[in-house]
Amino acid sequence: MTGFVITPPTAASLAISGSDQVFPLRRVFCVGRNYAAHAREMGADPDREPPFFFTKPADAVVPASGTLPYPPATRELHHEVELVVALKEGGADIAPERALDLVWGYAVGLDLTRRDLQAIAKKDGRPWDMAKGFDASAPCGPLQPLSCTDHPREGRIWLEVNGELKQEGNLNEMIWPVADVISHLSRFVTLAPGDLIFTGTPSGVGALNPGDLVRGGVDGVDTFELIVGGR
């Protein structure tokens, strides 16, 4: 039997609400500009743009609780609250009518962005990886199994910083609902059990600073609370 030449890294996973078991993570996909108001605030036209995707490392997923480390190499860390989808099955070219059958559960997470690095990358035509895929860039609350919740098709999605409401929208404002997101993504890659999908954020994205108290949630799914650590 072939062995590893170094000790294998710890497998990435996500907590499950009310359980000692964890959900194994394979890949993390994120949808860009999936709410019309956010697309407009980022300078895009939501009426013409099909969904596009980027990725984060699986080990960028950390608990959305306690103290979140402020990342290096940025002075402009932005919050983006999102509904997160966990897949129990995969496949390619999945029809929208079948897409929700692949879902194991839902959570609420943050797609954190080093916005200053992203702006430079956009200007220079470079990849966004270091703006989106850094350590602890995907804080996420525990997964809510479908046995405990329904598929959320509408409901308030929100985020507060130090008690001030910064982001607010409704899941029914998604340009591409969850089933369509899964279907579109499966045209580009073969999805698999353990994949997570961050489904986009409403308008109001903005900076986080050391010491900020951040609370957010999706009605009917979950809420989270964390503190931003120092630089």
C-alpha cells in the first residue's frame, strides 16, 4: 500500500446544528452578483449578466463565531452575507427541476473580500484569488439539515455591524435562485457530495474594522455573531 510522504492535512469540515457529526467539505463555489441591487452597486447590469462563479479553498471555511482574524495585506476587508448550500449528491448538466434533490442542508455565511486587492486585480486584468481565497475568508454557521428546515425560497437576509444594519434583502430577490445556481454551475464542473455553494449577497457591502461586532442571518435558516480581530 502506498503511503503519504508527509502527514496528510486535516480534512476540512463544517459543523452540523444539533449534532456531534460534521459535514465533510470538498470544494467551495461562490456566485458573483446574484442580487440586482448588489450587481448595480458593483457597476454591473443584472438584467443581462448570466451567473459567474469563483472558488475559495475548503479550509477557508471557519466557524462564524468567536473572534475572526483580520487578514494581512489589506486595509479594506468587506463583508458579504450569504445563504450557503451544502450538496449531498453531485452530477453534471443537472436540470433545474432536479437540482434541489442534491441539497443536504443550508447555512448562513460570509464571503469576505480584500476589496482593495480585488480592485487592483480587476484594473490589471489579474485573477481574484488573493482577494477572495485567503485564510478564514469564508466564515460559516453550522449547517441546518433539510430534516430540520425547508428549502428557503424567500426570507430576509441581513447583516449588522456594531448594531447598525448594513445589508438587507430577501432571498426572493436572487437573480438566479438556488436551483438555477446549481444547474448553471453543473454545466462548468461535475458537482460532488461535500461541495458548498455561497449564493450571493444583497447590496450594502462595506468595510469591517478590528473590534467590530458582526451579526447576520437568514430568516428561517440561522443567525451568527462574531467579532473582528486586530490587524
